[in-house]
Amino acid sequence: MLSNPDEAGMWTGRTDGERDWLTHAEFEKLRDHANNFSALMASQTSLSTWQVRFDGGEWEEACGRLVSGGFFDVLGVSPAIGRVFTTAEDRDETPYAVLSYNYWQRRFGGRPDVLGKTFTLHSAVLTIIGVASRGFISETSGQQPDLWLPLRMQPSVFPGRDWLHDTPPSKTMWLHVFGRLKPVVSQAQAEAQANVIFKAGLESFYGPICVTGTPAPVSGSAAQDPAGRAWSVRDAP
């Protein structure tokens, strides 16, 4: 979690919990109910490599990441040109893209007319709405996306897979979640509230976690909830 809402680019917090990743539904629960945070955002855990085509040209390779609408705001990132995503992108499947500054310079020569340009990824046609500020790399050290897409575009970007909804007995855990604490809130307070919300979500999904049930079928890598029952973990490519 990010400690000071007035600081950008630094984070502190524990990474030794039950698991490192959350599902999209779990992120939404925290975002909507964890009011000890001034804002929360989520990002795809892995960096994807896609084939894209601009203006009907040749297919070419670009790397990118799916992120929530609050991604840039939580990290304190402003656009170099155009705009970045807002929480409006979390409500519907909006076919937009934000480019990294380096990719904008390398691929488009820093031309401002990149705004409004469209490109194809699988069957989706996306519109470039902005370029991130110079010097911004990402939330993950050593990983520089060429572009960012809204989380809600997941079904179009990865056809045939639904990572936006949890359907028992499987959970698809594919998101890192970051939050900024409100100035008067301690890390311990935020953690306690998040745990209450998280436990309620697990009980809703699996049943009361104080009752030991039959492990759910597991596919992929196995993990367990606090009651010892199994869930399935699918890694995003």
C-alpha cells in the first residue's frame, strides 16, 4: 500500500499475506468498501505481449498491461498529452488505450496527432486517448509497458476467458492491488478493515470459513483459503 497520498512513486506495506494476487471481484469489493483508503487501483500481474495493427498496416508487437481506471491517479501520473484513464473506465468496456512516453517517441516520433488514432488487437478496435508523462515506467520495477488498457477490456483482449467474475468453485487471481492511505489512517487500521472485507467476500463465495468443507476442484496452481479449502489460480499471460 502507498503510505502518503502526497507522494508518488513510493510504496510501503506487507507482502507476506495469504496470497499476493486478488481477483477482479475482490478488487471491486475493496475499492467500493475500504474507506480507509483515499483510492485503490489494480493492475495485471504480468506484462503481456500482443500483436497490434495501426491504421490497417502490418501487424507488429507491443507489450502492455490491463489496469483499473484509478491506476494513474493513485500513482500520481498526469498525461503528457490527452488524458489518462478515470474511474469511468471501470464501469463499462471502454476501448481506449494510453501509451507510454517512450513508446510514443519510439513508434510515433512524439507526434501529437497520435491522439484519436485507432489500432486493432485481436478483434477489438481501440482508440489512443493519451500518453503518460515522461519518466513514468510502471508500478512494477523493470517492466515498461508500451501501452495500458482498461481492465474491462479483458474479454476482448483475451478472448474466450472471463477473469472479471468469480464463479464457484474457481477464482482467477491475476491482479496486484495498491491503495493510498488517507492521511489520518494507520497501516494497521487499513489492514484490519481490508481483512474484514476480504473475509466477508470469502464467506460469500465459499460459505462460512469457520466450517471446514470439501476442497473445491483445483486446476492450475493450487492455493488455499484461510479455512484450508482449495481454490484454483490461473495466471494471466
